[in-house]
Amino acid sequence: MSNEALSNLLTENRTFPPSEDFAANANEKGDAYERAHADREAFWAEQAERLHWDTKWSQVLDWSGAPVAKWFVGGKLNVAYNCVDRHVESGHGDQVAIHWIGEPGDTRDLTYAQLKDEVCRAANALISLGVSAGDRVAIQLQMVPEAIVAMLACARIGAPHSVVFGGFSPTALRQRVDDAAAKVVITSDGQYRRGKATPTKANVDEALAGAESVEKVIVVRRTGDPETPMTEGRDVWWHDLVDEQSAEHTPEAFDAEHPLFILYTSGTTGKPKGILHTSGGYLVQVAYTHQVVFDHKPGVDVYWCTADIGWVTGHSYIVYGPLANRVTQVVYEGTPNTPHEGRHWEIIQKYKVSIYYTAPTLIRTFMKWGDDIPARYDLSSLRVLGSVGEPINPEAWIWYREHIGRGEIPVVDTWWQTETGAIMISPLPGVTATKPGSAQKPLPGISAIIVDDTGKEVPRGGGGYLVLDKPWPGMLRGIWGDEQRYRETYWARFADQGYYFAGDGAKYDGDGDIWLLGRVDDVMNVSGHRISTTEVESALVSHATVAEAAVVGATDPTTGQGIVAFVILRGNAADGGEQAVQDLRNHVVKEIGPIAKPRQIMIVPELPKTRSGKIMRRLLRDIAEKRQIGDVTTLADSSVMDLITQGLQSRK
Ligand code: WTA
């Protein structure tokens, strides 16, 4: 746990209640907590009424097969119909669903009527390739409208999608394609990044060479690269395939528990976990939370979530929740400083964005770029700000409210995970007096507590592990193809109590509000991206020169944590100069992707281990964070730390 977070918690006592006006007009009022508390299932049944069900459920929750829940048992619905067609049928076909902005400045607006046609065409296209309900479709696309259309087309025909973030390497893509045995892969010819068009298709080809499950690859033309390699018989251009399809497609109703998507995330071991989400409960919770946490008013607000669809935030708060709520939203393809550092503020000004949802790492980057940049733009349209992905330090929270929120609008710090599917702990902007740095309370209908080692709830002021003690509609239904791992990872730690172990440390303050303190396991959080230390270690030891590697997440002022690796080279390897370090960094990029590139690699003669052979990362973190080295008494050989530090000194 970070000391900084702890000391903030002890000193932070500012609170910011909502304005009277906001509170009076808010979508959710304070009584929701009591209603939900009185009868949780009745509360969620009430929330489920916001969707269109072809067949109504007969039971709200079946927890008899715990830890695998069934929500809205017997209910049938089509997720894409709920996100698109329904709004056209209720007379909102002309409302803009997506204001898309390409990095180079090209734009495209899609109304709900247009989105419906596109989704139907794409659904028909997938069917024409032989994709049917239950088949998996992998999608590796940057933030283009086709990415959202492809996800909805999969949902429409009941084919679970597995979206793979664009920053993952061919090796990582292949691992995910194989694990889910994807039948079709959807990708693009290339992407714009920092003002430059970069080809990507050759990488995808490299990833898919010999991939047995893959029958077809659909390629979206984005950069128009004339050199794009296309494999005869396997590859087809999106525009050739999709444009000629009929815009008529009758959505089929699927069971509430039909798989909607698989999304891979890092765990404590090297192999990523395919988190499985299903349809009914997930859609209910993402729609409810999007409506109340952001106070979203359809047809009035302009919403912008800056996440990438490669992460769960993009799934739940760009695609499913917002579209189920008939959002008008901005989708921006590029980086926040292309072509200049005011790009986000310029977009907010132009489209009159009223709800903005981003990550602390970006907020800290904006702070670094300077207050004068947002000050040049008219941000008066904003009325709610959100944060997600990692603990937000009070300083960044205050800056966000002052410089982006005019010092007067609510900031909601939302805690949740890929596994939870939807927001779990967050203020309600019209109810809660917010506190900088705290996610505060579980939402209505959600229960989360902080427990000690033995699973007993800690008192106010106490700290321990965050657990979810009651099932929730959007919860994961398992790890794809590995039920055992599902049980072990999340349910074994507090098996006696039947609690879900989130992997986060947390503390209650004197008011009983929750403060998240970071991961307690070997998962790092770098710019809001989850990367496991073991994953990076496995990548490093797969290099011919490496004998052993230990990786830690060191506190970083901008990215939250930075990856620092300690590497022992093999006896016959060269001495580990600059070039060796560079080779190793590139190797990690090749194995996992640029997001896992170590900030620093230190070549060392030994690693600190306990007598049972466990690496003491705590001591390595002390070195990485340039602190006095802590207690070494449990080391098998206490002189190891001297050896390591002397070695590092002599290399300087
Ligand atoms: C961290 C992202 C503190 C946490 C939605 C969690 C946070 C992990 C917050 C999940 C927050 C996310 N405050 N920590 N508001 N939001 N986290 O799966 O450690 O990419 O376990 O889901 O991010 O990351 P994931």
C-alpha cells in the first residue's frame, strides 16, 4: 500500500456537496440506498425494467450455483436491439449516437438510424461468413466507428466478442485468439498515432500465422495503405463485405445468461484470464450505473468517455451502458496531444460535452502540461466529471475540479474492475458530498466491505482487503475455459465467508467512506492498465540471455506505477551494457506490447529471496523508489542487498 495514499487519507477532510439545483434534478436520489438495502433483488428487478425483454425473467437471482450467478433467470433479450433499434423505434432515429473524430481531423456523425443500418449490415456480413451464436470473434481495432459496430453486430447474433487492445503485440493477440478459439478476426490496415499513419495488418498476419481456429479476417480500411497484405481466401475488406449487405436483420432474443463477451485481463500468473460476461444482468447494471453515476439525460447531454474499447471501460461505458441509455457521445480516435495539448478541451468546446470520464494518469498529464492550456477553452458545457482506473490522488482530484470543472461541478471517482463489469463504488453526483481521493460508498444495490486477514469486517478507521460480499448483476460468470482458476483467484481467499476477493487494499475513514489503496497482489497499474509482474517476468526470462528476473511496480508521479525489472543475466551472456538493456526492453514489447515496456531494467548479480525461495519484491521496490532499504532479516542471505546496491553503484 502506498504511504502517500495513507497520509492523504489522514489529512484530507474537504467535502464538496452537490449544488441544490443539481441535487433537485438528479436522476438518482438518496432514498435509493434504503430501497436497495431493504430488498436488493426487488431493486435490481426494478432496474431491469429499463430494458426491453422479449421474455420476462421468472427469478431475479439464482445463487444456488455459487460462485457462478444467474441473474434474470429465464429472461430473454437482444443486447444490440436494446442499444440501438429500440431508440429508433421510439422516434429517436435522427439523434446522433456517435460524434466520431479521427486523429487527423476527419469526422463522422452516426445517428441511431444509421447505426442500426450499419450494425444490421455487419451482423449479416458475419452470418455470411458462417458465424453463428456462440462462435467467438476477436476484434483488434483502434477507436473507429467500425469497432463499436462490430461489437454490436456480434452481440446481435449472439457471437461473443473478444476485443484485444491495439497496444498488444502479435504474440499477445495470438495467445488470446487461441485461448478463445476465435473463428473470425476483425482488424484494420493501419492506424493514426501521433500524426502518423502506421501499418498494422502485417503484424496481425504474423500473429495469425498457423492459427487453426481462424477462418476469416475482416479488414477495415482506415489509413488506405496500398501495401496492405491480404491473404487470398481468408482476408476480406470490411467495405467489400459489409457495404453490400442488407440493412434488414431481425434480432434474435438470447437467454439472459448467454455469453456477451470475453475480455482478457492480467492476473497474478503469466497467463491472461479471459473474463466472461453475459447479457442480461450485465446490461442492467451498466445501464443503471451510467444513468445515475453520470446523471445522464438522453437527448440533452453530450457524453465523452476517453477510454479505449480494448479495455472494460470502453465496453461498459462507451458501448453498452451509454448506448442502452440513448446517449449522444464523442468518440475520439487519437492521443490527447495530437496535434496539440489542448485537443480534448477543443473537442469539449466544439461538441459542448457535458459529461467527461477519464483516468487519473491523464489528469496528472494535463496538470504537467499546464493550467493555461484548458484555460484557453470554453468548458462551460461540462456538468459532471468522472475518474476511473486507479486511485486518484487528492491533488489531481482538486485540479480536475478546479481547472476542468470550474470549481463547481461534481467529480465522481468510480471504483470497479474488468471482473465486476460495471461501476461498484462511487459517489452519486446529486447526493454525495464528495471527498477528493475517495470512491466513498457502494452504489445502491451493491455491497462491498473491508475485511482483515480472517475475513472479519474492520471498524471505521481500519484497513484491510476490499471484498464484495453479495452477488451483483454485472459480475463475471467465470474465466473462459478455466473454472478452477475462477474459483481459486476470486473465491478461495475468503471461502468460508463466500466473499469475492477484489485484490485491492482499502481503508474506511471516520465516516465509513472507502479509500482504495492499490493492489495487494502482484498486479501493477501502469497508466490505469493492469499488467502482472509475472507476465513481464515470463517475457524477460524467455529471452536467451536472461537467467532470472523480478519485476516490481514503482510509484510514478504520472503513470501511477512504472515497471522496474531486475534481471540476472546468464553466465555466458555479455556484461549487460546499454545495448543488452535495450534488447530486453524491445523483447518485452515484442512479447506483450508497448504498454508493458519496462521504465527501467537493472542488471543485478542476485535477487533477494527468503529461505523458501520467494523473491522479496518489497526490497526491490525500495531500490526502485530510491528509498532506504527495509528489513532484510528474513532473507536467506542478508548480504545480497549489499551486493545488488554495490553492483548498481558501480554501473553508474
Ligand atoms: C484499480 C478498470 C482506485 C483497482 C475499470 C482495480 C481503481 C483495477 C479505481 C481494475 C478507482 C480501478 N480507485 N483503484 N477509482 N478504478 N482501480 O480491470 O486496483 O482494468 O482492481 O478495470 O484498477 O482494473 P481494470
